Amino acid sequence: MGAIGIVRAPFPRYWLSAFLADFGDGVRFAAFPLLTLQVTDSPSAVAAVTALQGLPWILIGLGVGAVVDRWDLRRTMVGVDAFRTILIAALAVAAAFHAVDLPLIYLTAFVTGIGSMVRDTAATTALPRLIDRDELERANGRLVAGGIVGSELAGPAIGGWLFGIAATLPFALNASSLGVAVLLLLSLPGVFRPLPRRPGSASGLRAAGGDIRQGLAWLRRERSVRNLVIAVGVVAAADGAYLAVLVLYVTRVLHRGSTAYGLLLAFGAVGGIVAGASCALLTRWIGAPRLLAATVVVMAGTQLALGLTSDLAVSAVALLCSSGAFAVFNATSRSMRQRHTPPHLLGRVNSTYLTVGRSAGALGALAGGSLAAAIGVQAPILAGVPLLAAAALILRPGRRADDSLTVTT
């Protein structure tokens, strides 16, 4: 397929499908708390909506990879997106007729969270089937950049704006974007069938436990990918801790309002977009293992700066660099997993990686709130610095270049 494989079909359709799914997630994430506030003013009830969308990762994250490895990847993504489309459309209709209650909101949040989990795992597993291995960094960089635009910039902004017009509109838009994403997935070539399994392998969902153990056993043996999984847990915990108190940092340390908070988030997202799109070039210059470790060092430096400053300009530059480093980290780690993991195990490895990252991020957010309450707003930000330094040591390249490893079964 060569270098031009990235700029011609089918990757652009795959990218657009992923962007529309991420965009819809951003719209929905902004609208869910606002919709909940129409039903109740309880802070715990509002927070529960966000928690329910992440809860599936903790409950069944590892099992999803075992299922993904056994199913046709395109059918899996189409199935979960189609089901989410129907469920979110039903919520939009209920909102239009003022028939929304907390159980309906919670059910929709939890089920769409399961759908997002399955789709993310399947999508990361599917990419190597579409493109040449030499183009993984470029493709993942573009996917990460598109995801930032959709889920962090355009999606939340449009979701909040549409909700101000009518509560039903953001959910109708989310359902529509997912519907188009399904059509784009259906247009892709049939290269997503499950890989052949060894004769005598168990079948059905009851075999998921054995599949999970097989994936974990491979991870224990494979140093480069195992270290990625460990490192993402540390990075996500540090990131979750400081993001949980970022709004307090802006208001209490920088002494700015909600407008400045929104602008700082947007400024940081721009750094992620630019860095994600540059991932392939950076990989060629530095090499994947060194680049991965360097991004974590940059994250540590930016959190140190945020923890020691009360200057708005310094904080803006730190957020720009931090978001850029995190985007490159995500794209590079995704490419390394795809390159070094045996294809028949990729779903399980991806789900393990994502489960560790999402769970650690949630725990980090809880710890960050506790540290901020006990010591001060900048305490959880500074506490992340030694954690990130440890993650950089975990990821440091050994004598054998990790990006030259061959896939082992």
C-alpha cells in the first residue's frame, strides 16, 4: 500500500467515521450533565452521570478484548454504534416531550459507555488491517488529532450551545453523527474478519476467561508492551489528578473566571492537535521508544511549572505543551501496541491497556481532589511530577531498541 495508503480510500472514510463518533461523544458528554440538572440539582446525581460512562471499563474492560478478538471488527463497531444511535435517539425524543427522568439518563449513560468501550477497543485493533505498518504513526497521529477536535473542542462547544436552544438537539445530533459513522464503516472493505484460531480452541463467551489469561500471559513475557501498560497507569493517574483540580487552579491560583478556563482548555487542545498531526515526523527523527519517554518527561516538566507558578501566560504554555505531549504519547503507544502485538491478541492487549489507563485516571482524579482539599490546589499537580518521572524511567529504551522487536506468539 505504501506511503500513499494513508491519503486514499479506505483510510479517509475510517478516519471520518472515528471523528464523527468522537464528535458525538463530545456533544453527549457536554449535554448529559446539563440534562441531569433539569431533573435534579444534586451534585452527586450529576457526577454519577460521568461516573456511569466510565464504569464499564472497571467492570468488564478486560473481557471486551477477548470478545473483540473473536468477532468481525467491522460488524462489532457497526453493531455498537447502531445500538447507541437508537438509544440516544430515544433519549432525544424523550427530551423533546419532557419525559426524561434519572433512570433513563443513567441507563443511557451506562450503555453508551459500554458502546464507547467496545468501539474504542475494536477501532484500535482494526487499524492495522487497513494500512501498511509503516504508516501506523501517521494514521494514529491523525486519529488522535481528530479525536481531540471532536471530543474536546467542537463536540462539547456545540453540545452546550445546542442544549441552550433545546435539550433534545445535542442528542439528536449525536444520534445523527453515529448514524453516518455506521454508513462509513459499512463502506470499508471486508478485511476485519476474526483471525483463524488454533484447532480445538474453545468457542463462545465461556471461553473469554481463558482468552483473557492468554493475553495477560503474553503481556508478562513481552517487555516493551508490558511497560507501556504499566506506564499508562502511572501517566493516567497523574493526569487525572491534575485535571480534576484544573478548574480550581484557574479560579483560585490564577484568579481567573470560567472564560479563562475555557480558553486555556482550548489552547491546550490546539497543542494536542498540532503534536498529534506531527507524530510520524517526530517518530522518524527520534524513534518511537525515545519519543515515548520524552513525552512523559515533557509532561513532568509542565506539571512542575503549573505547580510552581501563578502566571497566566506560563500556565497557558505549560498546558499547550502538556496536551501536545499527551497526544504524541497516545498516538505513539497505540502504534507500538499495534506493531509489536500478535494480531490474534491485539484486542486483548488493547483492552488491558485502555482498562488500566481509564481506571487509573479515575482513581487519580479521586486522589487529586483529596490532596487539594487536604493540602492545597497545587499539591496534586506537583504530586504528579515524581510519578511521571517514574513512568519515564519505565519507558526508557534499553540496549535493544524496542521499536525493532519482532512480534512473538
